[in-house]
Amino acid sequence: MIKRIVDISEQAYLHVSNKQLNVVKNGHTVAKIAIEDLGILILQHPAITITQSVITLCQHNNVAIIFCDERHLPLSITLPLWSGHSLHTKVLKQQIASKIPRRKRLWQQVIKAKISEQVTTIEQAGMESNKLRSLAANVKSGDPENLESQAAQVYWKKLMGNKFRRDTKAEGINSVLNYGYSIMRAMVARALVGTGLHPAIGLHHKNQYNGLCLADDIMEPFRPWVDAIIYREKQSNPKIQVTKEIKQKLLGMQSQQVVYDGKKMPLMISVHYLVAQLKHSLTETYKPLHFPKRLIE
């Protein structure tokens, strides 16, 4: 089942009644949503009031809650510690015990998939991609030559121009990229928690202050999906900013049809299959990961 993504960008009071999220604005209930149907809840406005019961029920239903800062950009994600999976402790011990060589092989697959998706985005934009294809073909276990970084230098210059610099604190295109990536990050983190894996224990990312290292690892191949949407928007509006229309397009990514292991399905569903494979490879026997592929229009 595809879970709903709800983005609240105005002052509101959120409470629970009959296991439904009630959204109240100016004293009037404007929406009632069954919490079991929610996947991600995004809270943007600084004057949103949310009750403890909303947060608790969301955690019981594995709903990722994203809190935004004063710039309306995602700042933090709230996820359940153990209710997402009944064998969390067992899976966590197996995850921690997974060997470094296996993690490196999985990271190799992630980077190959990421660069391959960069190729798709570049080719959809009508540009040549031979250098990126070559880099994707030569990624080794653990990516010791850091071909991910080499690919990024080629990729961003082609897609956004020589003057573009990826800066998470900048406005304009960078702020839109931040918003899109945060949606993908929440989608992956939610799926990881649902399998019993802990999103803080990464394959490659190891920042001790980052509670979503594994989510950041697995979302890497989905970044070019966001980039493709923003590139198209940029063609008609070079001064692109985070707007309601752009948010709707980015939020819609999770319900778009993709190809996963030869079958068509929504992206959100395919990610659950992907992280189930990841869990098997980390906690049981190693198997190559299958990443979703975009349907080429």
C-alpha cells in the first residue's frame, strides 16, 4: 500500500481523534487523515502545534515526522526506535556484526547505481555521458578511488553549469535540492526502520552526529531522480525556489511508477523491497542489491 505524504505549511493545530490526524486551522477542522495511511508528515510552519498523541500514534504506525527550520527546509526526522519491527533487537545485533568486506561490496553497488542514475539524468537532459559511464563501470569494492566524487565533478558541471556549487546552506536551486533529498531520505529511513535495521549504522557514512547514516547511504542512487525534476524546472525558471508547485512534484516522486526487478510498481513500494534485500545481505547471506529504475518517457 502506498502511504500518504502530508505537508503542512501553514499555522495549524494537530491532534488525534478516533486514530485520525485532525488538522485545525483558525478553529475549524480542515482535514481528517487516518494515521495508518500516513507515511511521512512534514511540518513546515513555526506556529504549528502538535499533541503528544499525534507523535506517539505516528511512531506506532512507522510514520516519519519531518520538522523544518525557519527557512522551511527539513531539519530533523522522528522515527520509532523499535515498533517498526518485532525482532528489532535481533536484527540490530546482526547488523552490527556484519563484516566490513560485505559492507564495502554493498557500498560498491550503491555507488555504481548512483553514477548510473546520474547517467540517466544527463542523457534525459540531452547531454553526452561517456565519462560517467566509464566511471560507473570501474567502481571497486568500497570505492577506494572515490569515483563517486570524480563523477560528481563531471555531473554537476554538465547538469547545472560550471558556476554551480552544491551548498546545503545556499538558497535557490540548492534549497530545492535540499527539500527533494529530504523527502527521499525520509522514505528510505522509514523503510529501513520497518525492516528492523537501525538507520544510524551506515555502510559508508560514519558521522557520529548523524542518526541516519544508513539512510544517507541507500538514498544516494535516488538523488539524480530529484536532480532531473529540478533541472527541468530550472529550464523555465532559472531563479527557482521552493514553491508549492515544486513541492508537489517532488512529493509525487514516491508514487511514480518504476521498474524493480522486472516489475512495475510505485517507487515507495520498490524501496521496501530494496531495503529487505539489504537486510538479507547484512544479516544473512550476501546477495546483490536490485535498485529501482526510472521509466524513460
